Amino acid sequence: MKTCHVCGCEVDDRELVCPDCGATVVKHSGSLSIKAEEEVKKKTNPMGMTVSTGSGLTDILRNESEFDNPDIDDNFYGGSMPAGMAKTVVEGVDMKKKSGFARTVGTMFKILFVVAIVLAIWLFLDKAVFNRDIVESHEEAIQIYVDAINNNDAVAMEKIIPQYLNNPEIPAEEIVAEMENVNINRYDIISVRDLSELEIKNVQEEIKLVTTKTANIKGAVEVEVRFYGTTHNSSGQKIEKNTVEYLTFIKIKDNWLLETETYETPSIK
């Protein structure tokens, strides 16, 4: 015999409905199954904790196609899941975020590394191959001129007299050779005058006449300079002298050059 769980009336084991109150009677073996199921739940979630998921954490477990399928059997959707499983899901999301951030930082470092290499290559080519050692002002050009004379350095002189504009009658080697016995102790810039458009045009025509090259002159100045230095007379005696000279400098491709078409060797020699 079994007992009705509603009214307590004894019910025959073969009966499924209580004859007294009409309640459905569950067999004793069924209660054991329910109890066994509860034991399994306790083993998988010993603390008996659940985390409400609503549609948040559940969304992590469901791909986009599942949202459109109303027949999906999702035991956690809109309800709760064991705390252990929820923790695993949250940790998985955190790991994905950290991994994504690390990949972004790594990509940025790779891009910066490549940019640095390209910049280094360009600077090397600009300096060594393209020879873009720019003389940025006529003042710098004058200093190069003086240093080349004092050091008897024709290569340095060529820096302000590019070969394609060099007057064959006055090459850099000849300028240095004529000033071989001269040492310029100091110099003063007395005045600087910008050449007019007509004067620049005349210089361009002179350069083209001698070199057959067209010089795209962006600017030109005539500099009045007083040189102070020493030289030697025919008997080898050192003589101190000073002289005022007019040097014309032209700007081509941002580079200031000595214009040799009107150049005259300083009389300090």
C-alpha cells in the first residue's frame, strides 16, 4: 500500500489516483529517482548556487543563428545556471578580451618597427646615395668656402660648386690651387643684396651658355665680404692682408651655391 501525499489516505499500489481526494499518487520508486537526481545536482554544484542569466550570459553560449530559432532548447535562457559554469564563461570572456588587447598592442609595435626601418633606409639613401647634404644658407656656403681654402680641400669646395654648373675655366680645384698660400684668419659680412629677377635671368643665361644646362634658380644674393688673412711674397715672407670681395650665391634645389660665372679670386693672394 502507498499513502496519498495530499490527504494521507492509503491507496492500493495499483491505483494512480487517490479515491478519497482525487490527487495523483506518485509511486515510491519515483521519489527515489527524484532524490537520486537531486544528489547528482549536489555533486555537480555542491554549493547549490545559481547565477541569473536573463539574456546576458546566455548570449555568450548562443550564436547569432540560435536567436532566430524559437525551437532552440536552452535550459539557461531567461533563467539561471550553476555558479561554476557561469564563472567558466566569464573567465573565458576575460581571456578573449586580454588576448585581443595583446594582439592590438603587438600589431602597433610591428607597424612602428616597420616605419622605423623605412625611415632609416630613406635617411641612408638621402645622405649616401642621393647626396642631399644641403647647404641651407649663403652664410654656411661662405664658411665652407673659407674652410676649403684654409685646408686646401677641393672636394669640400665642390660642395658649393656642383659639377653640372661648374665653369670649366674655374673648377673647384683651380680655386683651391690659386689660394694655396693663403690662410683666411677671419671674415666679416659687410652687406647682402638680393639679386633682381632680371639679374637672376642673366645669371641663368650665362650658366646655360657655358654649361648648356638650365639652372632653376630659386633665389640669389650678392654678399660683400671682407677677408682678413696671411699670404707669402715671392721671397717667402708672410704678409698680413685684408680685402673686400663680392661673392654671388645662388639657390638651386634648396642648396646655396657659389656662382662661378662672375667669380674672381680674392686679391688677398
